[in-house]
Amino acid sequence: MRRTRVCELFGIDYPIIQAGMIWVSGGRLASAASEAGALGLIGAGSMTPELLRHHIRKARSLTAKPFGVNLPILYRHAEEMVPIILEEKIPVVFTSGGSPKTYTRRFKDAGCVVVHVTSTPTLARKCEDAGVDAVVAEGFEAGGHNGRDELTSFVLIPQVVDAVKIPVIAAGGIADGRGVAAAIALGADGVQVGSRFVASEEASCHPDFKKAVLNAGSEDTFLVLKSLVPVRLIKNDFCRRAMDAETRGARKESLSELLGHGRAQLGMYDGDLAEGELEIGQVSGMINEILPAAEIIHRLREGYEATLRHLG
Amino acid sequence: MRRTRVCELFGIDYPIIQAGMIWVSGGRLASAASEAGALGLIGAGSMTPELLRHHIRKARSLTAKPFGVNLPILYRHAEEMVPIILEEKIPVVFTSGGSPKTYTRRFKDAGCVVVHVTSTPTLARKCEDAGVDAVVAEGFEAGGHNGRDELTSFVLIPQVVDAVKIPVIAAGGIADGRGVAAAIALGADGVQVGSRFVASEEASCHPDFKKAVLNAGSEDTFLVLKSLVPVRLIKNDFCRRAMDAETRGARKESLSELLGHGRAQLGMYDGDLAEGELEIGQVSGMINEILPAAEIIHRLREGYEATLRHLG
């Protein structure tokens, strides 16, 4: 697999990023992904600041290779996370949600590489103006929180590539080597893979959530809670109630009440498959096996090479 | 550009299909696409049976190469169209909407190649069981009528490829050679391109609709009327009223009243950019020039070759 600008930027072997995912990617998964030549990301958005420090140190004890942290800007602990990330000398920070201006300067001044997640070409240009080193272009098919304009990976990737000069990392819908090759064909410099790593041995989520991902077919997710923050979930009891409420025209306040608090933890970490939020991408229909992170990365690379041979 | 199973099936030079589009693809566009080595399709869904016959004969007067007809199964004139298609000895029929069982046997018995449009792997398998020769896998980003499960091209194409043995034609989000290469990387045997041909010299729609497509940015379309038949439109006055009604939880009956009759003609053929339905894909943000159909096909091929060289 050919090296790209993304490999140079992060100091990694392959242009593959394991997405930072709440309740899923702690130090164990991130270190396994980095150790296998990709970039592992710790998902800070479900941790307390002290737990983030614990996971960073755990990852460092498991690999000498670079790994990063994903920091959701609107997370209630975000501000407290910044000094921890800086003290622990994390080389790469992915920020998501909110304005790319919020933390880019502070992290860049400390020598971090900064990447921001975008869902439109317009936002990608704002990220470039804010001084980030690269952008993630994340399509409508992605799991978890999602943009309001519903641009899919197929149309988002080339338009972000045309809109900015900095490297573009494609995300949303990629679970095998065909997807990696398609993203590179559309102009991406690398890929961020989330859902596929949920069904990894090292993911810290509940085993029942992993099984739910294996069982989910291609038509089993939906983007809901659009007037709050749109989120793609497996269609379980909770998701169907949210879908029904939206069809009935429920207002923001009543959706917020329906959602309540702690549903992501309830579903993904505690394993309540009926009432919890089960964040996963449309690509779940292509995920049928729990694998070690290193094997997932190996298969992405092998599948990519096989696809290039097929394209001939 | 390498020949694929789709070239053999249709007797064409390049695995590119110009989508059959209401109010857009008459005999002039279809013959131009076929004459340039692709497969042109006449969109029967906005014609009277006699007008279809007129367009078929017009196309035949303009090219000796094969072209086809797209027949929306639920169209009120569909049944009357069948004998005309058979009498005129059309070699390829694309059916869309409704059950693939409806007409496949009749067309196959008469020697036609039959293709059905699908939006899920499950429906693709039903098409194969019904005896069609190929399927179109059309993603959420596509313009016009769309599936309810909202699967995007990026996840739909490989899952349909894995689900069936017959050739798979990718549709939705393809307007340049990068998109063609990505679709082939995901396993497709060919591509169906719609929106890009709306902005062609030979398209029969209103010039002001073509200009609206050039002006539409990447965030300017939305999928609306989901409880009727979901349709992707440019966000004009009518589309925004439909979006607002859906946010308020409008029922099917009131959406149907809001839609009324003849809005597609009003927008795309009569050129009422405020009140008509303007059916176009998310890829409209990448379309900036009205070109002859032959030049569009030339650029798709050149861009595909350039992408393969880039993939190296």
C-alpha cells in the first residue's frame, strides 16, 4: 500500500486511521491499531479527564508508535482535556463538532498535528483557514454523529478534495479494501475507519453491542434526532421511538426529553440493546466477524492491493 | 477504458449508461449518448405512449447503435408502453419502481435485455430471482426518486455486488472519472450517470433548469416527501415548503395536497425554478458547464484513465 501525505504527516506506515469512538476506542484499541502501522485514536468524548490520562498512559505502555486523541469540541469536559493532551505530549489531535478555530491554535502552538472532522466542502475550507493540517471528510453513511446536509462519501470526498489543498481523510462507509481503493480513487489521501473497529477484539464496548453490529444488516441503521444532533443508530426500540417521534413532527424539546441522558453508555458500554443508543455506520451490513485490530488493518491493505489489481 | 460484462450485455463500447430521466432524456440525448459509445436511455416516465414512439423513431434516425428505454413501472401509462417498446424492437429496457416481476418475463420472452433499478441488496436479490439480466444499484445521493432505506452508493454498491451474480451498474453521485473509478473499485461492472447529462446540450429540459443545476452547490439538494415517494430536489421554494411540512410532521395526505400534480413538468420542462420540482443529485455541486453528451462521455473516460494512473 503506497505511502501518502497522510503517512508523512502522522509518521505512520499506512494511510489508515482508526476512528476515535466514544465507549469503543480506549488505549487498548488505539495502541493495537498504531502498533499495526495505522494511526490509532483514543476517543476522549466518553471519558473523564483523568480516565483520558489513564488511557493515554496505557496506550503508551503498549506501543512506541504514534497515536492520537479525538476530542469532541462540544463535550462538557473538552476544556479540561486540553492541558492533559498537551502534558502527555500527544502528537496528533482530531477535533470534531464545533468550530475548528476553538482549539487549533493552542494545539498547533504546542507542536501537535491537528485534524478537524467536516461534513461539507464549505466547512472544509473553514478548517483550512483555521490552520488545521488535514481534514476528515465524513459522509452521511457514517455511524454516530453526522452532518445536517446529508452529503454522502461519494460526493463529499471529491468536493472536499477540490475545495482544499491540505490532505483529506475519507470517512463513512469504509470497511474493506474496496472502500479504501474507492476513497483513494475519489482523491482522498487516507481513510478513517470506525464501524469495522467496533467489531474488534480490542474495542472496549460491551460484547453484546459487538454482536449487534455483526447481526445488523445493510438496512438496519437510520439517521435520527436530526433537530438535536443527527446520529446514526441501529434501529432498536429506542431508535424506532425516535423515528416515530420525528415522523409525528416532535419538537426539539420533546426529542431531547425522549433521548434523556447516558443512552450511548447504556447501549454501547452497558450492552442494553433495546434502550441504548447503538452508534454504527451503514457499513455494518458488511461486518460479520470480530477480529484483532491488526488483522482488520492487514485485510484493508490486502483488499486494497487486490482491488488495484482488479482495476488493472 | 476496459470493456466489462455490461459492454457485452448491451453491445456498447464503454460501460457507461446515460440514465433515463423524465423531462430530460428524449430521443436526442439518448441517441447522442449511444452514438458516443455509451448506452443512451429514453425516459418514458413523462411521455404519452405515442410520444414515446416518436422519440424512439427519432433516436433511431440519429444513430444505428443500440439504445434503450427506462420504464417506471408505476407510471400511469406503463402498461400501454409495453407493446410500443416491443413493436419498436427496443433491445434494452430498464424498469424502475414497483416489482421486478411485473414486466421482466414479457420483455425477456420478446428477446429484450432487462435491467431493474434497486436501492437495497435485498431488492437486488429479488431482481435476480425475477430473471433480470443486470441491476442498477442506486444510492441515496441520486437525484429524483429514491429508496426508503437511504443506503448510499459507497455502501450499496459492494453489498449488491456481494448479493448477486448478475452485473451491477452503479448509480448516484457519479459525475466525473473519479466517480467511475470508485464505482468500479467497489465492484460495479458499469455506471449509470444522470445529473451530469441534465447539463448536456441534448437534454430536452428547460434551459433555466440546466442553469439551476450549474448554480446548485453541494449543499443545495435534499431528499423530501419521504412518506409519499422520496425524491431528491434542489432546495427551491417548493422544496423548502415540503421540508418544513415534514419537520412539522405533516401526514401523507397533506403532503400529497402540497405536491399537487405536474410539478416535475413545471420545474424541469416549463422552467419554473421556484414552484416546480427540480430533480437532481447531490453531485450537482460538481457540475459547472453545459456540454455535448459526447464530450461528457469523453471526459468520464479520460478522467477514469487518469484516476487509474493516479492509483498507480
